[in-house]
Amino acid sequence: MPNFAQRMLDMEPTAKIIRGLFNAMSDADTISFGGGAPAKEGLPVDIVREICNDVLTTEKRGMEALQYGSVLGVLDLRQAVADVLLAPKGMQASVDELLIVNGGLETMNLLCQVYINPGDVILVESPTFVHCVEIFEMFQAKCIAVECDADGMQMEDLEEKIQQYHPKMVYVIPTFQNPTGKTLPTERRKKMAELGSQYDVIILEDDPYQELRYSGEVLPPIKCFDQTGHTVYANSFSKIFSPGSRLGYVYADKEIIIRLFDAKTATNSHTSTLAQVICAEFFRRGYYPEHLKKICAIHRERRDAMMACIEKYFPEGTKKVYPDGGLFTWVELPGKINTTELLKEANERKVHYIAGEGFFVEGNGKGQNCMRISFGNVTPEQIEIGMKRLGDLICSK
């Protein structure tokens, strides 16, 4: 058997974490707080069935849906992104500045194809989203952590690291961050956009949870403060429509979009036209506003149940992030409990979480007593049962 490419060896540590995450999600007997899936009860099954029955005919959009399509994406879906999703956030995007991609993660992959050479530096949060680290490592980039506090990435450390490492990109999840659930304040968002312009660095703003807000004040994206085109805004339909549709979008300067277009054609030609047509009709027919209210209500109840159970079942001295939205909370356990070692016993008790250590690219044992807990696809009743199991295990140590 020929040797695997070096990139596969470079990404192996994070790939192991991702494998474990998906394996746990597939075990029906385990209450999993590990995955990042939204509530299945919020999926618009009946709406999608109605749309399909209506438009998938030769007289309407059936031919369009089943044929090759535009590389940039279905026009009315891009228009919906511009009008319904971006304009209310203060971003005035033209359809030519938008590219529909295969889920939110493809933006990171395409942007790496466009910008990253082996050895290039990408600055990330500490901790950061391990799935994107896997992508960055596949392109043999070097990920360097920027210090974070209770409000997210620290701008002083970010500027120092930019000056020290001369990165190609800064990767940030500013709203309900994965894995911590933290939200970056407005003044830091503005400063980050300014730093991207000042030092000629791409700010990759990953914002897939922004719409899922249950409390607190809506904040403008970093892209709103971008004056030079250095901020690239990535988002997804997975949380607000359907993860199975594998739809996402990227909003960027036209010069960047042209290069992403070329990388896209060399990768998979275009995103599924069938999925795009269905999603476009979902927005065109006005289903989105009420659907968003419904899924926010579902996830707000689960957020509240999760936070109450941490307070109820976890030991005194436990620190936690209270997220104003999204799908995750971050827990720091007291003492010297190692959550990586604890995970095997937790799985034996049929409960799963993601150990915190794997989210820190700097290593050195950072995050050993932390865990990411997702409440998205777990009912309040399951949360109560699973968190009691987990709390009892932790308190026994």
C-alpha cells in the first residue's frame, strides 16, 4: 500500500476527535451532549414536503432542480441571503458577492485552497472549533492560539500575534462561539476588522449560530466594520433550515469570490441545485420568520434546562458559560478531574460529551478539566437524565 500524503498525518490528532464525535452521535442508546446538531423537532419536514410536491414538476422548477446549475448558486437563494439574512444585520451584499457552498465548512476549505500554503499561520481562538482546525491542518497550516477571556478573543494579544507570526488568516466565531458559547463584544469586533485591514490579514468570520439568539442584545457582525474587503463572512443554513441539506454561504469581496469560484469549480462544480431550489422556496414563500421563532423557542427551553441541571447536579466550584444563544455551553470542573480520562466511564454510563483538551491547539494539557456540552438535539427530559448521570459520575471522583 502506498504511503498516505503527509497532510493526513498532520491532521490525525484532530481527525481522531472528529471520528469520536460522529461515532457517539450514531449510538441510539447514548444520550449525547457531544454533537452540534439542532433539535430534530425543529426540522421543517412538512414544509419541505409541501415545497417538493409543488415545485418538483416539469411545469415549475423540477428541471432546474435536477440539472447542472450556477457555480455561484441559485439566484433567488442568493437574493434571499442578501435581503433576508444579511441586510437586517447591516450588511449590504450584492448577489455577485455571494457564493452558495456545501455546508458552512466548505467555505473554510475553499478559502484554504485560495490562500494557504504549507507552513502558513492561521490565528485561532483558545479554545477553537476543532473541525476547522482539522481542515486547516489538512492544508498543512500552523494554527497559533490567541488568548481569550470571558468575552472572547483578546485584541491586544491578537495584534501582538499578528506582528509576531504574520498570519494569512485569523479564524474567529464571534457569536455563541463553538465550543464555549461566548460572544465577542461590539468594540472587539470593530477592532478586529481594523486589524485585518491594517496588517493585510484575512479575518474569517464564522457565524453559523448568529440567528439562534434566546436572550441578550443582537450585535453587528465583524463584516459590518470591514472597510477594505479583508473580512470574509461565512454562514450556514444547517441551524436555521436543515443540516442534511448541506447548504451554506460566503459573503466576500468580489475579487475573493472570483478565486473561490475557481476553487469551487475544481472541487465539486457547484452545490446541489435540488437542495438550493427547495431552500430558496422556503424563504420566498415566507416560512422563515415563523420557523425561526419556533426553533429559538425549542432551543431556549433546552438551554435553560441544561443550565439548571449543571447547577443542580455538578459539584460546587464548577464554572460554566451562560450562552445567550447557539447550541453549546462550556464547563470547567473543579480540582484535577481529567475530562478526557473521564469520557470512557461516561460512555459506559451511556452519556457523551466532548472533552475540552482537544479544542486547544496549543496543547500542554490546557483544558484538561473542561468539556463542551451541547443541548441542541437533546430534549429537556433527556437533559435531566443525562446530566444526572454525568453529574453523579463527576461527583464520585
